[in-house]
Amino acid sequence: MSSKKQKQKQQEQDVVKFDIVKNRRKFYSISLIILVLGMISILVWGLNLGVDFKAGTRLDMFIGKEYNTADVDKIIHEKVPGIHATPVTKYGDNNHSGFARFDEKVPSEYLVAVEKALAEKYGKQVSKQESSVDPSIAREMAWKAFVALGIASIGIIIYIAIRFQFLFGVACIIALIHDAFIPIALFSVFRIEVDLTFIAAILTIVGYSINDTIVIFDRIRENMKLMKVKTIDDLEHMVNVSLWQTMRRSVFTVATVFITALAIAILGSEGIRNFSLALIFGLVSGTYSSIFIGAQVWVTLKKREMAKQKYSSAPNEG
């Protein structure tokens, strides 16, 4: 072996800090456990759908001072008879605001009566904001959200298959399903409300994840030409080197967005908190899947393809 090749080999070894590819089954197991637990949670408890996807009314109330949720619940039940409402949940600065959700669309005069009763008890600073959705509109929004995610996924598969190859497309879509499902499962487990901002967050997550995955796949494609992959060991070594060459970029890129999303979740208003939480969950799962799932699925598929090629060419060699 020439000194140039020895130097290149040493540089490749120095890049790899940990053999990710050899341990891919462990990462598969971790993801499988999370996905199964998430599926059980969704099947048992379902999703906590907001009024955007479930017909009804959401009433947001600004009280402006300390208040007892039981007292506000009592006022709501008195002024909105015959319509079930969830218990009031506090939020906002110093928990001076709260919201309740009704299973049916509430007539506006009922909500005005609630605001008036709260103002009499807590002062003139009390104000309300309502959002109502009819059953037909809720069903339409849910269907359009599903279609939007489906179109995005199909477009991604086509793009990856054209730019790279079909196996990259398959690995990429498996990673994206992983990315999208993790936030959905966590929202089900923690009973966080799913609204339109959640769908926006999922689409944002898909965008970040596909960008990260493409960077890794592009490096793998380049290294396949430079490192002359002939055997399974060569393939695994090449992917390991590719992952570690892009590791710093992947981690630093997502870290900047993660810090911003975390700041929004802590300091932002209630209206965008669910968006930031979904983004946080998705950024973590997206970075994890790009490195430990997407690339590993491609290795598994590529190994099978190489094994088939070797098997089909064996008789000709004989």
C-alpha cells in the first residue's frame, strides 16, 4: 500500500469515533420500542384534538389576576347549560389566563354571558377570545392536513429517487415516518392539544429532516466513488466515515433551531407553545433518525442488493 493510501486510511480511521453502523440493530430496537409504545398510547388514549380538527368551541379567558379554576368552571356551567366543557386550564404570565373547550359549538350570547359574569367577579380587565369550528369544517381540515402530509412524502420520495437512487428514497421515507410519528406519539402520551400549528410543525420537521438526510446521503454518494466500495465491510466503513464527516454539521445546525424553539416554548405565548413543543420533539427525533435510522436502513438495503448481485454473478464466474 502506498504512503498516500495509508495516510488516507489513517485519516478515515481518525474521523470515526464510534462504530455506528455495526451497532445499527441497537438503534433499530430503540426506535421500535418508542414506536410501539407510541402506537399503544394512540390506540388507547388517542390524540387530544383541538377545535381545528374536532367540532366545538374553545374559549380563552384573560382574568388579569389570581383566580380559582373551580369558580370559573362553575360560572361556565351556569352560563352555558347543556354543553359539556373541559375543566379550565391556566396559562400565560402568572397563570392569569385560562381556557376551556366545549364539545359543541356554543352560541355567542352564552359566551358573552360568561365574560360578563367573570367581569363582575374579577374586574373590568376580563376579556375573552373564542374560536368555533363546525363538524364539516373540522372533518375537512383533518382530511386536508392528512393530504398535505401525504403529498409532501410522495414528493420527497420522487425527489430523492431522481437525485440519488431508489434505495435512498426508501430509506429516506422510513426515516421521515419515524420523524413524524415520534412527536405525534409524545403529544398523545402527554395529552397535548393537537391543532393546526401542530401540522405546521410536522411539515417544518419534515423539511429540516430531509435537508439533514440529503446532506448525509450526498456525502455517502461522494465517498462511494472515492473509497471504491467492493465488499460489505467496505460499505459499512464508508458509511461510518460519511456519518462522522457530517456529524458536526448535523448537530450544530439542529442545535441552533432547537435553542430557538426551546426559548419560544418557555417564553412564548400559549398560541405558539404547541408548535414549539412539536418542533422540539421533531428536531431531536429528526437528527437521531437521519444519523442512526435513515443511513442504517440504506446500509441494510444496500447489503441485500450487493448480496443478490454477488449471488446472480456466481454461476457466470464458474
